[in-house]
Amino acid sequence: MSEDLKITIEQSSYCTTIFIVFSGLAPMFIVPYANTYGRRILFVVFSAIATVGAVVSAASPGYGGVVVGRIINGIGSGIPLGVGVATICDLFRQQERGLWVGLYTVSVTNGPHIAPIAGGYITQRLGWRWCFWVPAIFQGAVFILSILTLPETLYVNDDTNRLKNKSYRGRLMFWGKVLDRPIVRWQFLRPFKLLRYAPVTLPAIYFSTVNTYGSALFAVTGSHIAATIYGFNVAQIGLFMGVPLTIGCMLGEASAGWVSDLILALYAKRHHGYQKAEARLFLMPLCTFLCVGTATYGFCIQNSRPWIQSSICMAISGFGTQVATTMVYTYCTDSYKAQSSEIGAILNFFKCVYAFNIGFYALPFSAKVGYTAAFSTMAAINAAALVPLLVLFWIGERIRVHSAE
């Protein structure tokens, strides 16, 4: 793309960062609609918007049009990231939620990891524009499937609910307000109001470092490292960036969602059926794999170790990334289930805003102090952000009771 549009590598990277920013901002402003008009309409409308954005980027003759398309695509793609976890909370009980939230988060986390695997071959054989045409086709298919198969899941057991006793067909064909109540301006501030509560803010801060230093960091540095250190071609770069992280995340989820549910069930069995949200935080030791993997990856690159060693380090980091992601989502939604839409938007917002900056400093920082020091510093930031969750493990319940009062 850089050669075709006559732009720098740095300018081409903005197509990723601008997508990240708008996919993080958009969900913050649709929560009131998700809680009144329901989830289905948002999935349908914004899947269409995402498709349009991908088509604009693919067909644009110039760099400006590609950026505009990425903005549109970011807005459309960000909405499912904001309300996806709320949909799971609509469908599953607390003791089942870890498994399904984990499957959701591993799909979200692994999307950017799987993309380079296919993207390298697509770019090499078909050209960079097909890296936008292919997502456009898939997002268009999601739009059609959403219309045909996705029923409304929002449910509130009171007289405002217009979908009470509706069949699957009735929920599939329904359009309009699910809850018969007005949308007022203060509802748009509800996600920000949740930031007053430590069981939301502290995990959100930690999660922002998880996504950035366990996923985005490798995305923005991987192509440069693979080309300069290992001399890989475009297809090989895609494999190097995608396969280790994908495997690591899959193994991480195999040790996270269902394990979290099991721990919660064992806790409830010992405490007369009481399901304490802080039981989800027993997964914290596994989260430290992210720090280890990221720091040792920097060491491998600095010392030009064989690519397989670097790949193993990435996989280790991916393992910790996925465990941490599932843990944060399940803990926050268990703590404030009624605000699951707002929590999904907040976590996505923190993730995207913090990750947006990584493209501006990761490589310059590494060039100045070396990959070992740079990646170890970022791993240390992630470890430091995990420490406050230890406090929540011990007194999180008291904080939640106090905030409810």
C-alpha cells in the first residue's frame, strides 16, 4: 500500500491506529440505545456500516479515502465489541458465563492475530486492496446473518418490556423500542459514571495494558522486526505475527473460561451457594505469563535469537493475554451485571485509547534503548497494573457493597 499510494510506512500504519480510536469511541455513545432499542438493531445497522467502510477503503484511489473508510469501518466494527459481552449476560447465568465470555473474548482477541496469517498471502497474491475487500465480504455476510438469524436478547422483567412471552420468530422480526421508556441525556454519561467504582476502573486500566503489550505491540512492531531481523517476505511475516499469538490465545482460553466457572462453582459450594465475583480473580497467577512472554521476546529480538524462540515467547504472551482478558470481562460483569453494556463499552474504550499510542513509541523507544529494555519496561507496566487487582481480591466485595449503598 505504501508504494502504491506513495506514502510512508508510518502513514500506512495510521490506517490501523485510526481504526482503533474510532472503534473505541463509538460504543461509548450507543449504550442508551442498546439498553432501550435492544442489541439486535445495533448489530444489524453497524454491521452494514462496517461493510460500507471496508468497501470505501478497498475502492478508494487515494490515501485520504482509505483513511475515511477506516474511520467508518472502525465505528461499525466497534459496536459489537461494546455490546457483545452484554448480549452474553442476557443469555447466560453467572455460573455459566465464564465459558461463553471466554469464547467471545478469544474471538475478539484473535481477530487481529489471524488477520496477518491470511493477509500476508492475500497481499502477496492479490494486492493490498483485497485486504479490505475480503473483510468487506465477511462483514456483509455477518450483516445478512444478523438479519436472518439473530433475535433480540435484551430482557427486563417488568411492564416496560415489549418482548415478554415473544417467540423466537417474534424476537427475530421485532423492530423498535424493546423497553417502553425514553432515552434521556444523562444516560449517555452512565459509562463514565461507572469509573467511580474501583471494581471497574482498576480492571479497565489493567486490561488496557493487557491488550496493548500482549497483542497490539506485536502487531505494530512485528512486520519491521520480521523483515529486518529475520529477512522474511510478506507471507512469512504474516505467519510470524499471527500463528504464535493465535496458538497462545487458544491455549490461554482453554485454561481460563471454564476454569473460572469451575472456581466460582467450588466457591459457591463452600459458601452456601453464594457466588462471589472476586472468585474470578483466582486466575491472576496465569496472567503473569504475559509479562514473561513480552520481556523475553524483547531479549530474543535484541540478541537475534532464532525465530522459533521469538515465536514461543509470543505464544507465552498470548496465553497470558487471553487469560487476563477473560478474567477482567467476567469479573467486571459479575460485579455489575445490570450495567454490562456500559462495562463492555468502558473496557473497549480503555483498550482502544491506550493501544492507539503504541504505534507512535514502540519502535522509536526500542531503537533508542534496545528491544530488551523497551519490551521489559512495557512488561513491567503491565505487571504493575495487575497489582491493584490483588487489593480487589481481598476487599473488592466491600467496595462493591459500599458503592451499591
